Amino acid sequence: MRLVFGLGRSGLGVLRFLARRGERAAFYDDRPKPDELALAKALGHVPDPDPRLGRYREVIAAPGVALGHPRLQSLKAPVIGEAELAYREGRAEILGVTGTAGKTSTTHYLAHVLRAAGVGAEPGGNTGTPLVDVVDRAEVAVAELSSFQLERIKRFRPRVAVLLNLGVDHLDRHGSLEAYHRAKLRILENLTPEDAVVYNARDPEIAKAVAAVPAKTYPFFPGPDADQTNREAARLAAKAYLELKGLPYDPAHLAEAARNAPGVPGRFEAFHRQGGIVFIDDSIATRTLAVEAALKRAPAPVAWILGGLDKGAEPKRLRPLVETKVAVILAIGQDGERLARPFANTVPVVVIQEKGKAALVRAVSEALAWIEEGSVLLAPMAASFDMFPNYQARSRAFREAVEEVLWTPSSS
């Protein structure tokens, strides 16, 4: 019997995957939620509140479970993750996308371009839908791969690997920048001459790693517009896959599909305008690189809403950009005040004490007191989990907060 260690979106996806194959598994979670327990049991699986050594031939661990989890280590069984399981036992071919910033957008753009070329592609993985669900219904699964997923691969081998960039993230999990980068670069380790890699040729660490890989190479050169760079990476990845498969394609059609691919909700979306102010939702911008791109694109002066649960951001890197574009910083959440501290000598900082949606209502109200034109930008540079279950919930709360503030009598 196998054990699924950790429920949540990924763990429940794995349990569905196994149930579709007629396999009955055990499952464990440190802090199980009643609704997740009910779903797992309804699939025919068995809870094990106290997993012990010798009970399981293999453990499938959720991405949120750390490698060094004491109970997981005590089982002394082989441990894999969802990506490895999807590769070994799923039906679809897998293309993998990773990087510190831009992987969600690139994953969705790539699936769109492939569909435009006649390939039944669907995005999954870290982007929202579990990869184990996608590999059972798509011809090609385009997988957004986090470092948490890649650190548990063994034989996992995407036909096309996309490496966007290597920045700073998840230092709380990996312990060092070097360990985080090693996890990301694992996407390359099983590639063969029958595979392809699309990579950022301006990143010396990536270029060095790719030089040692036998796969076909498709370099791209990032420009100042991060979104256009992600679209170009998606176009190249689609081209690489079609060439590997010997499928015909029209280069102009691929380029047009990449240009017109719809954006991801919560990724730098200007969703409302009021007078000279545009409201921009970039709730998914949890990495410093993504926030840097958002600040460059946002119309000045910017009222910047940042904060949440810090994952190892580099705020000092943004100081020159903040000094030239930002009018005020609205700091929310557990680590907002600390993340704003490097800018406090040059830009006004308002620390918001409210929690959840109320914090965003207050932040929007404060922003409108500081600027009469420009933009109100939510680019938090931190995870949402201190106040919201995910970045999508934070995005919805921000949009609702804008509507609430703008439609109160005092703002009419």
C-alpha cells in the first residue's frame, strides 16, 4: 500500500488519481480539515492518524510537506511527489515550466499556443489544477513546476523544459539561495537528446547548467517587458515541441497566438479606472522579480500595496525603482511593515493594522488620499497565507475592496 502524506489541493488530486486506477491508499495530514477528510474517505481511501515504519512501500508527499519533516523521515520509505507520479503513471506527455517569476503566465500562454496549433494542451501543476488531474484528460500537460515539486523528482523528464530565471524565493523552505536554485535546475537532470530546453540565455547560472544537458536548446533573451518575454518563451516552447514531434506549424500563427494569449487573472491586470487612477491587481507577484516588473509597468505615481507572509524577498533591490515611481507604500499583513522598512527613509509608509479584506479596504482608502493620478498597485512581494487561503482569494478581496471604497458616498 502507498501513503499520501498531506492533503490539500495536491494530496486530494493524488487520491483522485489513484482512485481512478482502482488503487486504495492510506493518507495522513498533520492538520486535516474536515471537508478534506470527508473527500478522501469518499474516494475509498483509508486515514492513518499515526503512520509507522514498515507499513508503506512508497510515500507520495504534498509539495507543502518539507523534505525534513520528522514523521516523513521516520517512515524510511521511498518518497516522491505529484510531478513524479504524474510522469510515471499519467497518460499525457508533460512539458515543464519553472523559474522564480513568470512561470504561471508562461504555462498558460504555452498551453494556449499549443491549442492554437491543434495540440490538446492543458495547464496544470502549481498553477491551480493538480498535474495528476491534467495528465489523465489532456494530450499534453503543461506543468508549472515549483521548487517544492522539483525537489522530489527522480525519473521525471519533460519533453520540453522551460527555465525562465533564477532569483530569490522560498529561503524559509530551502535554507539558502544555492539550495533553492539547485531545486529549480533539477528540471534539467533527466533530459535526453530527444528532449528540448527553452532557457534564459542572459542568466549565466542557467546558461551554464543548460550547456551540460544533451537536449536540443532554444535560447531566449529577456527584454524590459517581462510579459512579452514570457510570451516569447511560450512561443519557443511550442515551436520546440512541434519540432520534436515532427508536426507542421506556421511560425506566424504561433507568434500571433502568443501575442493574443489571454492573461492570467491576478497577474498585472488593470481591472478598473477612476479619473486619472488605474487599479492594478498583481496578487500573484510574490517574488521580487515579479514585483520589479510590476513597478516598472505601473503608471506613476504608484500607491503600492505590499505585504503578507515573507518567503525571502529582496526589497533593497527595488530601492532605486521605488524612489522614482512610488508615492506611498501601504504595508499589510504579517510582514508588510518589515518589507517596507528599507524604503521608509525616502517614501512614506502607512502600516495597515486591519486583517483580511478589511486591510485592503483601508489600503485602497489610504491610497486615494495620497494620489490623484497614477496607479494603485497590489504587488505584495509575499505569500497570502497569513490572511488568505491563496493569491486568488487575495485578488478577489482587493477587487471587492476597490469597489467598496469607490462606491461609498464619500468617494462619489
